[in-house]
Amino acid sequence: MTAVATEIARAPAHGRAGRLAALVLLLGAAAVTGVALGSSSMTLDRLLPALVGQGAETDRLIVWGLRAPRVLLSALAGMALALAGLLLQRATRNPLAAPTVLGISDGAALGAVGFLFLFSDSANSLTVSIYWQPVAAAVGAAVFAVLVAVLARGAGGGPVGLVLHGFALGALAKAGVTLLMIVGPVYRASQASIWLAGSVHEARWSDVVVLASLMALILPVLLILTARMDQLLVDDSSAEASGLPVRRTQALLIALAVVLTASAVSFVGAIGFVGLVAPHAARLLVGTRALPAIAASALVGAAMVVLADIVVRLAFAPLEVPTGAATALIGAPYFLFILFRTGRAHA
């Protein structure tokens, strides 16, 4: 048996389909709950007719005009961030790698707010289409991803060193976002704070369509790359011996992670730690093989953001608290645990 096959064989194949089915049910239940609950909670006898376009007009407006796009945007953003984290962890072989941890989310946020700053007029209106914003976010994310990689490689640091450079550059990006919000004019400046912590309370169907379209383009590419991702489970020498162009594959996975991060951040802001926690949870549930890991990571990430939005929506009503605050409560302690364990392993 080859080294790659040996590593893949460690994945818990038994019960994998059942665990994925359970994740689908969890996400479905979370989505229904997210549509039903809010300032005006709806019972099933009101919710079900509204979902199929019947029932009271007010119920249909609440479901399809307000809550459905919010839930769908939460799920899509969670999927994108979780998959970005999976790709980064696989490409760098670093369990600490994630868009937030490496400063990529904050770089994307800086690109998005920089776009609003550059293309807003004195009346705080955009002078170009808002749909150029994902491009600006992608540029910001790519710049910070390259900077983190170059600085970490130059310093010769291991996984912990990579994280420290990511945090430093992420703090720099946050400072840039704050500065641009202050000096303005920025289009919808009063709402621009979502790029600091992440929020879905202004979700629109147009946002859902754009993000869903981007995900539909990226997911087939990920499925094509599953064999290469499995080969990356082993060291460079073994992977190259199996015919894998390691450096090109790693660069491609990181580029896809940048695009996924930028796509999510453009519409919901820098929701933290989803890209760290979701791939780890997926690995515990379905193992390391790429195809089930992609499915499980996407489902866990989507459920995390949908549930986090429900929590902040109900716990702090009528205030709109950023969804990223809830994900940070889960992700930050877990990150510290992984950081401590990784630091001891490389001591």
C-alpha cells in the first residue's frame, strides 16, 4: 500500500454517510428555525403556507422578503469560509490555518471597504456597480495572503510563526478598515462596521444570487481537485513521487481559498473562526479524505453561521449584534487550544 493510500485508510469510513446525512438534517433544521424565529415568531401553521407562497401576505413578506435571504446568505457564507479553511489547512499542512487566522479575511475586508472609499461620491453614493466589490475583496485577500506567506517563509517560522505573521497583518488590515470608515466618505458608512465583525442582517436576494453563483463555479473545481488534495496528506517527497506537482497544487488551493474568502467577506464581512473550526469538526466526523471532508466542512460551516445568526438575533433583540461575535465565542477558545497543542508539538 502506498503512503497516500495508508493515510487515507485511516479515515473512519464506517458511518460516514450517516454522519453526512445528520449534518444535512442539522442544517435543514437550523434553516427552518432561522426562518421561523425572530421579532415576530411564526408557528408551523403560518410558516409552511408562507414557504409555498400562500397564507397571509405579511407572513410571506417576513419569510421571503426578510428571513429567507438572511438564512441562505448565512449558509452560503459559512460554506465558503469553511471550505477556504479546509483548503488552507490542506495546502499548508497546518492545523491552525484559516482565513481569519492568516489575515486573509481582514485583507478582504480592507479591499471591500477600500472599494467603497474610492468609489463613493460626496453624497455617499457609489459611482460604480456594487458587484465590483468582490473583485476588490479578492485583491485585498490575495495581497495579504502573499504577504503572510513571504514574511513567514523569510522568518523561517513553523506553524506558530505563520499564525503570528497572520495576526500581525490582520491587525494592520483592521486598522486600515477603521481608518477608512472614519475619514470617509464611504457608501453606507453607518453600516460599514459589518466588515469588522461580520453580519448578515442586511441580506438581500441579489447578494444571495451572486454568492450562490460564485459557489456554483468553485465547487466543481474543488471536486476535480479531490485526488490532488488526498495526495497532499503526505510529505512533499512522497506526494511528488506519486506524480503530484506539489507547489502548483498548493498555490491553486490557496488561490481558491482566497476567492472563497473574498466572496463571503464581500457580503457578510469578516466572520471569524468558521474556517478554523468547521474543517476540524469535519475531520473528526468523516476523516481526512478530501471528498467527504469537503461535504462535511461545507455543511458544518453553513450550520455554524446560521445558528450563530439565530443566537445573536434572539439573545440581543432588538439590537443587531454582529454574527461574528457568536462564532468568535466558539472559535477563539478552540483556536487557543489548537495553538497550545501545536506549540507543544513543535517545542
